[in-house]
Amino acid sequence: MPNNSILTLDRLDKTYPGGIHAVKNLSFKLKDGSICALLGPNGAGKSTAIGMICGLCRPSEGSLYFRGEKIVPGSTEYRSKIGVVSQHLNLELDLSAWQNLKIHALLYGMGKQEREKRIERLLIDADLIQRKNDQVRSFSGGMKRKLQIIRALLHGPELIILDEPTVGLDPAAREGIWDIIYALNRDGKTILFSTHYMEEAQRYSQRVAIIHQGRIIRDNTSAALIKELGSWCLIDYSDGIKQTTFFQDRKTAVTSGARGSSRLVIRETTLEDLFIHLTGSELDRKENGK
Amino acid sequence: MKALWAIYLRGLIILKNRIGKTLVSFFLSPVLYALAFGWGVGRNLDVEGVPYLTFMLPGLIALSGMNQSFSIATEINISRFLSHFFEEYLLSPARDYIVVLGNILYGVTKGLGSFGAVIIIGFCFGVVPGSGFIIIIPVLLNSIMFSSLGVLIALTVKNHRDMSSFTSFIITPMSFIAGTFFSLEGLPRIFHILSEVIPLTHSSLTIRALFLGRPIAVYHYLIMAAYTLLFFFLAVRQVRKAVT
């Protein structure tokens, strides 16, 4: 397999016992040093896809490649090259921040000197050094998430995978988390993250892959995806129903709006509009039996 | 080795953080059993040629060791279903058998703690092991066996309810029909057959024999070793299936 990407998913398929076909023929290449968002509605197959990438679940079919090398299922070498921030705050609450990090470092075989230096550095960077000996139980949600992120970085992974890293956090904490993630990407780390917050995906990712019903239905930069749909949208709220029409330019949208009702909004198309258009509309059609 | 230490260290820190509660749990049940059955009901009773308390105490060592060692199952379950910390092991380069071994070591530590507690209780009641330090062999085997079972069950169940069902239907009945509190001599044949299948029976019999300075057939040790290996390999097989 030619290697110009850090991670390649080649026709991944996952069917769970019981017959749920969660991921279908998923192919995807992640460029080295890039930051990519994986978007999808609940149950779209995002978590299964991420689970397969992290090695937490085995694909039923298809293969994964890391820097062109096929990943053998259960490969411990591959696991040491990735850092994973789970959606759950999977920290040991009875342990201190330092102890959580120490256990992670030992699991990855790090020596004492390197371990202590890295832990100290990362705790300083995350502004958690003053709380290093406190039980994680006493941390706020944002602090726990920060700790989880620096834990994933501790062993120096080449690829960092974050599954909904800002879920459940207040805007200030979210901003703090993104500062860390964005700084990592600036330092050359490859980032793959999933999120439900469209504005985060639009703002921070260089590329967006939208997964729906187990398949990637769009994969490009958010700007290109929006342009493809129409950079401007006209939202009509008349008759209590929201109807969105997309246009390539503002002028056409305004002209079109002038002929319609007075309950209109004209604005630039966002990734959220695109997401709802691609996934919501299909769901609506299904729900309406069309 | 570092990964094994990491998993064991986590257990040790948790144990240290809850040392008060842990010590109470080591002592409470054995003290109550010793008071109620040994000192209360069996004060004037001889079983297999020894006072009942002397007969019962080795059974209590086996029972308490089983309970403490198996209790890691609950902790693994919490780390699987509640804190999701178990994912940390699965995502790390630690091999599956290391994950199982690390948890077993933790269970064995708890099992040995409970052994110490029962020995202290025995001293308080004037009962001491007749065979000296060699008793540690079946005690260790007992702890390894039930820690392995604990890991296996914790990685197999689908939720907390399944866990408590296993304890109610398997662990608790086993406590009473494994020769811990009464002699198996003279019981109907069906009980004998049943007790032979139960791993705790072999722990009780070996620990009691060494405690009382009596001979014991080697096959009891072999059965314990066989169960241990079986539980260990099945637990290793379950590690990757433990993703929630």
C-alpha cells in the first residue's frame, strides 16, 4: 500500500454478533500532520470506526495501515504509537493526577527518569501542576479532560485520537481543551477527533469526514463541502416549518428571498447546515417512510 | 514487567487509600463467624477429633481468602462499566496475559491480607496453625485460583447485575458446602460428588490438613492448580471481549 498517509482505513466493515452492521466498507486516508474531524449523528458508526482504529474492536473485514504497514490485529507496537482520549473520562478517580500519569507511563514501558520529566512538563503545560497530588475525584470536568489528554500524550504518540473530547464541558473549558489540541497539531502531531459540535469541527479541522449509516458520505475540507452545497442559505420559517435552500452567492439568496414570505433568514452556510442537510434530511425521509 | 507493575501498583494505591475499610473487611466476617459458630454454637463441640473452633478456623482461612481474592471482580467491573479505566489497559501495549496477571497479583495481596487477619483472630481465640509457615502454599494457591476466577467472571459478565447473580448463585452456596463449616465425612454421596467439583473444597481440605498437621493427598493441590490454569487462560481469552 503506497504510503503518503499516517493512517489508512481500507474497506473496513464491522458487523456485531446479533447482526448489527455498524460500519460498511469504510475507506479513508489520514494525512500525516493533519487534523481531521469525524462527524456523524448518533448511531452512525463513529464510535465503532474509532474503536477499530484504536484496536478496541476487530474489523469483520478490511484492513488498517499505519504509515503503509498493515496493522496486525492486537499489535502492541501499533498501540504504543497512538494516543487515545476516550469519550468517557476514564481516569482512576481514587488516584492522584500524578499517579494516573505514572501508571500510564509504566503501561507504556517508560523509564523512571524520562517518565518523571515528561509528567512534570505535561502537568505544567496543562496548568495542573499545583494539583498533581490531589485525587482526580476532586477535579472539575475540564481538568479531568485535560488530564486525560496529557495522559494520551505522555508516551509520545504519533497519532492522537480524541472521541468527543469536549463533550459535557462549558465553553471556557472547551476553549482550553482546543488550545491544547491545536497546539499539538502545530507541533506536527496528527489528530483525528469526533465531535457533535459542528462549530468546533469547522473551526479547528483541516478536513471533515461525515459518516452516516456506517459509510463516509462526504470527505473534504469544510470550506469545500460548504461551497459544494452553497455558501449562502435562505431559511424560511413560514407555516411553522423550517425550510432551508442553499445558494452559491448572497445576491441569489436575497433575490430568491424577496419573492417569498417575510419570515426569512439569509446567512452564510455553516457546517451544521451541511450536516443536517446530509444526515437529517435522510433521517427525515426514513421517518416519513418516503 | 513495567506494565505488570503498573496494574498491580494501581491496586496497591487503591488498597492504601482505603486501608481502614480494607482492614475492617479483612477482620469483620471472620470475627463474626468465629464468635457465632466457633465460640457460640460450637463451644462444646468436637469435630474430626478437634474442638470446633480449631476445625473451623482453617475453613475460615479458605473462605475469607476466596471472598477477598474474588472481590477484585467487583473492582474490575467498576473499572469496566463505571470509571471505564479498564480501557486504559486495553489501549496500552500491555499484553492480555499481563492485564490478567496484574489483577491476579492484586487479588492475591488481598487474599493474603485476609489470611493474616484470620491467623490473628485464631491467636486471640488461642488457636494456632500446627504446621508452621508451610500453610502458605495452599493459602497462596487458593488466592491465585479465586483471583483468576474473579478476573474471568468480571470480564465475562455484561453488567453489574450479572456479577451479583454469580455471587449469589455460585460463590455464596460454595461457601457453605465446601467443608468450610462442617465435616464432609458421613454426608450423602451426592454431597461428596458435588463438593469434589467445588474448588473451595480442595482449599479447605488442604489448608485444614496443614493447619492441624495432618497428611493430605497431592491430588487436591493438582485440582487447585488445574482450576487456576483453566480460569487464567479463560480470563486471558476474555480480555479483548471486555470492551463496553
